[in-house]
Amino acid sequence: MKELTDFNETVSEHELFSFLYDRVVTREIASFSALKQFAAPLLKDERSHPVLMRLFDLIKRLNWGFFAPLSPASHPRLWKELVIPDKQFPDAGDMKRTLSISNLYIAMLDIHGYTKFCQDTRKNLSMLHTLDRTINNEIQYISTQCQAVSRRERGDEMVVVAASASDALTVTLCIIDYFAKTNVVADPNINTQRTGDAVILPVFKISAGITGGNTSSPLIVTELGDLSGFLLNTGARLQTRANELSPKESRIMVSKQVYLNYIKENSGADPCVLFKNNLVYFLDTGMIEFKGVLLPTCEAVFKPEERYKEQFSAALISLFSSIKENLWEQKIFLDLMDLLSVASGVMPPFMVTPAQPINNIPVLSNASFQQLCRIAVKTYMQDEDYAAAVALLHNFIEIMGLIPQFDRLILDYTRGITEKYDFLLRTFEDSLDQELDDKAAQIFSSDQLKTYLAAKNAIGIYEKLRLMGRKSPALTKKKALWYNFIKKYQDKMVMTLYSGKK
């Protein structure tokens, strides 16, 4: 064949395929609609229809990139969202290139220990090939079972796209099950068991970030079929945050919209397996800043041994509310102590020894940690000893750092709050010291005053006397001064957690 008009009863379908093949391979024809337009004179001949469908598969492989595996049979939900179907050929169509649709979700996954595995097995190339085949083949198969599409990115990273929040969570948990040799999902219709050589691979943990479910964050499919856009970046930031919170264990962070849509999707008569069996609990983790954008987030808690986090959820949300309203005078400190006390009370038992005894407590357990919280509240509220209260915040940071199972999110918020109170304390103490110098004669006895004035050059003695002087009732009421500084520097007390690169 040299022209379309050459196709007749004596010309085979194979010749027609070869004729059109060259135009598809050279991308002269890059979409099914363009193929139909070019081959319009032949459409009346039904012999051309199977040829066009074969060429459609070729167009997908060459131009759809990430979404090349899609078909209405294997991915009906994604097909409906991502493809403009052809009226004459319902199993064919054109890919949407700008995807501003609410029913689209991206999960970004990272394999913990991948680099170490590569280093440890660098002399055993068969193990590296086995892991490579696993990521490229078996993970794709698991994704297809969950009506999702996945692709490997940069060695140890995977990108998964799904058409519902339930599908996105299911496929993420199934991939975690596969690598960790667990059975969280336990769906008889989804096989996550390792097969062949993959059985000998070690256990891997996964950090994941899932976002999507709104039209305000579009996804772009490039000419080569690659993914681009804010939605992809947000998924990567959430995955990074999950990795920060759990560098060695599996963890899933999701945007708040994913959680809300998951609840909405499963409010009907046919909920997904995750919802039906109450396999996932969503812990509100507050606002996280990603390159100047504030994103409300949740942790998808799926391990049975971590479901205790439900019991400190209310205390965590109360702290978020206080931070949002800038209630630094009392509420933030009290809410933090309440959160620490509740969390330490419901978490697994621990026993740690700090570098130095804290308030005469040499060894901290769950009960003594709660006792320390009560001491901190008394120090702040009754004693109005803000320096000692802030010092206790630093003690809490040290203790939590010694407890591997203490939730990292709580530790991060404690660090952020302590940083703000540190700033406030420096300004507060400078003001007290100025008033102390002005009222030194009222505060100290004559001998102490002589020593105080002489000790300014001997900083050690000076600091001790200054600490003593700050507690004198002759100074202005400390609570009023403390609160005044909170109001004065309110703009500097705004707090958000930041994740990712600056």
C-alpha cells in the first residue's frame, strides 16, 4: 500500500497495519482521534476495525507513558476519569492532558533501606535483579488488582495513581503488605504474597504520601506521558514528611481532603474492605508547610499496635486549635502538657534514664513522665517560674528523644513550641534584669547589694544572684509582664511545622 485508496478486497489487513504503523511510530499520528481522521475513508470497511484497535494499543505504548497500561477492562474507574472514549470504538479513546478532576489521587512511595540493600548485595547481582523485577512487575500487578496504575521512579521511589481515595489507600497498604510480608488488607480478591525469587528478598518498610481529591490541584500529562503539576509535588512532600516521622518504619501521610473523601466514598451500602473492617484510623496531624503552602494533613494509622494514638487525638486537636489562635499565655503550654501526659499514659511501657536526674527523678517511666507533666503545669501556673518551665520543656525533648516509640509528631510540636518560648524567655529575662538593676537596693540587703554590684564582672556569681533576684516579689508581677511580651511579639509567635527543602 502506498495510499489509503489502495486498500481493497485484495489487500490484507496486515498490509494496512504496516501502512499505518509507520505513521504512528514516527508520531505523525499520535492520538486515536487523529488515526480515525486519517483513516476515515476506510471506516466503512469493518476489516479495518481490528487494525485500528491494534494501532490504538501502539499509540498508548508510545504516547500515554505512565497511563499506557490503562484499559476499560483492567482499570474501569481510571479509564472513566482519564480518557475521552471514542463513540464508535468504546474501548479506545484519547488521553486527557490536563486533569483537573476531583476523582484523581496520587500516592508517592519510598522504600526504606533500598540504598543499604544495594550496597550489601553489590556482589550478588541476582538479588538486585530480583528486586528490580519485583518493583517493575509484581507491584504493577498489585496496583492493577486495586484498579490503580504504578510506575517506578528514581530507584527506590514509586508513583501510584488511583481514581478514588479508597483505591489509593488500598493499593498503598497492599504494597506495604507485599514488602513487609504482612497481611493488613487481607482482601481475598487482592494477592499480595511474594512469588518466585522475590520470596528471598528481605522485609522492606515503606513511607508514603497520598494527595488528591480536589480540582484546585491539577495534574498535567506531558507529551511523553509523564506526570507533572502541584499534585505530584504535594504527594512527594507528604511522603517526605512520612519519612521524617518514621525513618525506619512504614508510615502513611495523607492530605485532609483524602481523608474526607474516603469517609464520603464509604458512607453508602457497599464500603471498601478497609472501611468495612475498620483497618485504618486517621489521626489529625495539623497543618504542615510545604514551600510556603499550608496543607492540612492526617496520618493513616494502620498498625494495630499503634491504634492507641486514637486516645490522644482529642488532646492533639486541642493543641492545634490553641496554636492557630496564638494562645501562648497559658493554653498552649497547658494543652502541650495535657497531650504529653495523655500520650505517655496510653503508649506502650517505657523506662529511660536521662543524662541527669530531672526534678530528682533519675529514671523516667510512663507514670513518672506524667508526674513531670504535672510539675511543669505547677511551675508555669502557680509558681510563675517561666524559666524553670521552659527548662522542663527542654527536658521533655530529651526524654522523648530517648524513647523510640514516642510519636515523632508530638516531639516535633514540642520542639517548635519550646523554640517560641525560648525566644520569649530571652526578651522577658532581659526586661526583668533591667528592672532588677533599677530596684537592686530594694531587693538585696546591703551586703548582698555590694556583692551584686561587684559580681557583674564575675558572671557566675552574678547569674546566681540574678536568678534569686528575679523571684523577688518586689519586681513587677511577672505574669503580667510575661503576657505583655506574648502580645507584643505575637507576630513572631506564629508557629507551623515545615517539611521538605526550604
